[in-house]
Amino acid sequence: MRLSAVVVLAGLTLAPLAAAQQYAAAPRVSVQRQGRDGAAQASMDVQAPPAAVWAVLSDCPNAGRYLRRLISCRVLERGDGWEIREHRVRGWLLRPVMTNVARIELEPDRRFAFRRVGGDWTRSDGEWRLTPIDGGRGTHVEYNVAASLAGPLPAGMSRAAMLDDIRATLAALRREAERHPAAS
């Protein structure tokens, strides 16, 4: 009986070491092509509490700090726990500016989900999930998205662009959250 209590106690003591945070690790990103859609899953650890990550993630006027192709973010409507947002983003030669209008479900410090309701995309839905780690001093961030644009776009170019954009977005989100006042 004593030995099992020691084993359980040792397991509880060492458990945080087994789930060590990866604050310096590059964001993990996986992108797949699904017919005309692209889908991605990404995650990273941020050395800031969920409130700091949330403050950056939910700040529409300053979203360009972590969304590098964003021209503007505007809240069109707002309700209890939701918003309708319009994002205008830099496109490419044939479409220099694209618009995405999405309904955002807001669960402060936990979840930021979005679903397309208008704009140039034919599909754009996903979510950001924030999980406290390291006794609440850090945040595990998960990002999932499925998106599709109308019109032709070579599969390799869309996958490569999505992979590059998501990596850059997560790295910038981490940087902004770690220097946010709520991080200290």
C-alpha cells in the first residue's frame, strides 16, 4: 500500500515534466487539400496566460499585428457572445483585395470560432482554442481552419500559401501575446 502511494505521488510530481511546455518551438502546422478546400491544423505554446493571448486574438482594430495580409478588420454587428466581422485582405494579381465576412463566436480566454457568412471565400470556418498550461502562466493554442476560394488556384500554390500564412500568423500571435501587458 505504501509503495503504491509513493508511485502515485511520484507520478503526480513528475507529470508536469512529462508535459513540458514548448515555448521556443516553432508552431506545428499541417495543411491538407480536400477537393477545392484547404484545411489546416496548427498548435503552439505561448509564454503568456490565456487572457493575454485572448486580448491579442480578439482585438479587431489591431488584428493586423498578427495577420500579415490584413488590410482592415471591422465589426459589423455585435451580440451577446458573438460578432459579425469583415476582414479585407491583400490577395494576388487577379484579386488584389479580398473580403471575408464571418460570424465569430466568442468564449473569452477559451475559444474564438468563426464561420463564413459572406465575401470572396466560398468556405472559411474554424476556431482558435486556448488551454492554460504551466499553472496558467502559459497557453497552448490550437488553430483549425477549412477554407476555399471561388475560381482557379493551383493546388500547390494554395497549400504553400496557406502553410506560410498560418506559420507567420501563429509566430506573430505568440510575439504579440508575450509582450502584451496581460502577460506580465
